[in-house]
Amino acid sequence: MMYDFNADDIFQMAEQMERNGAQFYRRAADAVADPAAGEFLRKLAAMEDDHEQTFAAMHAQLGGAEKKPTVFDPEDDAIHYLRALADTRVFFEKKIDTSSMEAILKDAITAEKDSIVFYLGMRDAVPENMGRSRLDDIIKEEMGHIRLLSRELTALKK
């Protein structure tokens, strides 16, 4: 059985995933010895915070059809399920390899790619009349993260 999500559901997950990403970068920043690397990682955490705010603003602009519940859920079980899904899919609690900035960046790129794949998959679960096109904005934001991280990784290898 396929469960249809609406854009409201997806934006709640997106905001949670950005909070998880900010936490990931802050933990990595606290673990590295190089002050410049720590500063870069804290900037990435701040970007995740900014993206959370961007997604919150997009979320606030959703119309009625985009927020319409897709199932009867008097106990709000769906939102708890979605939060758990967001917490385990991308930037989940895991040991961060802080042996090098390269290892951290590779883990971060993998997480960002996973988030894009997650959103692309979720896009198919959101009916068009419930805000499917809004997911494209989320995907574009995450692609920007990958470009930044890839540039930094390339610079480290030179």
C-alpha cells in the first residue's frame, strides 16, 4: 500500500533533515583540530540553519490543498513516523571519521546525495495537487550543498 504525503509532510521532514545536518557539521567542527577546518564546518552548519529557515518559509507559504491530510490520523502518528524517517535517512547519528577533512567532506557529500535521492523518491509520493512541484526547490538547495562541498574537496586534493 502506498501512502501519499503532502507538501506539508515533506517540508516537516526537510526542516528536520536540515537540523540533523547542522548538528552533523557542528559535531565534526568540534572534533577537528585545525581551526580553519572547524570554521569551515561551522559555516556549513550555519548554511544548514539557513536552509532550515528557507524551508520553513516555503512551508509557511503552502496552500490548503498542499496541507490537506492524506489519511485519517487522530493520534498524529504520521508526523512521528516522518520525523523518525528523516532522522534515520540522512545525517543520522553515526560516528564521524574526523581523521581528515577529506573524510569529513566525503561523508557530508554522501549525506547530501542521500538527501537528494530521498527527496526525489518522496516527490513521487506527493500528488501534484498537494505540492509535488515544491520539492524541486528543496532539491535545488541540496544540490548547492554538493557543489560547495565538492569544490572544497577538490581544493584539498591540490
